[in-house]
Amino acid sequence: MSEERWPTEIRLSADKRSLIVAFEDGGRFSLPAEYLRVSSPSAEVQGHSPAERKVIGGKRHVMILAVEPIGNYAVKLRFDDMHDTGIFGWDYLHDLGRGFDARWATYLSELGERGLSRDPVRAPAKGEATGGSCGSGCGCH
């Protein structure tokens, strides 16, 4: 059984783009909102098995709107894309901080493999041509 880690500080940055977490063991991490969102422990992201885990793109600009304590073992984060089903336990937050470099590199690689981007998909503006030169979206030239 792993050693339980307890936070000594959990603070949302002023710009709402990172969660600062410090632990009794001296670990201190500034976890980007995008990283937390795409690493959410929710079934929506992780699935119910490793094979069901989803790679989520388009979250470069996501912000954390709220940090809600869940008992004395976790926090629930509410993101501005309305995702709020992940419960981040202390050990998971510590693991995310300690493993940031490797996890982030894996995430970026998986995005590339799937043809996804960190940037949100931009919806065409009303009246904007989306395809061929005729403006119908048919793809003609």
C-alpha cells in the first residue's frame, strides 16, 4: 500500500490557469489547468478501463472556476468548459505533479498520433466560407 500524502496548501492561481499544491513531504507543484483537465480522473476521461481512456484535445485555454473540498481526501475541480466530474485525491495530485514531464510528453505525443491539437476547434463565423471558393462548404476550388 502506498504512503498517503497530505497537502499543506491548495491554491488556485489568480489567473485560474493553474492549481498550486504543496505536500507534507516537501513536494510543491504548479499544475496547469489544461493538464488537470486532460488528466481528470473522471470516467468521462479515463473510461472504465485503460483501453477506454480518452485523449482530449482543444483545452489549451481552459480555466479552473472552482476548487471544492471533498471530505478530507480530495478536491473536485470545476472547469470553464463545464467539466466537473473528476475527484482529484491527494495521491493522484501528488503523482500528477511528480510525473508532470513524462505525462505531459505522453499527452502531446498522443495528440499528434490522433491528429488532435491543444487549441480549441474554432467554429466558423457566421457567413464565413468553409470549404471551396463558392462558400458552400463543398470543397470546390
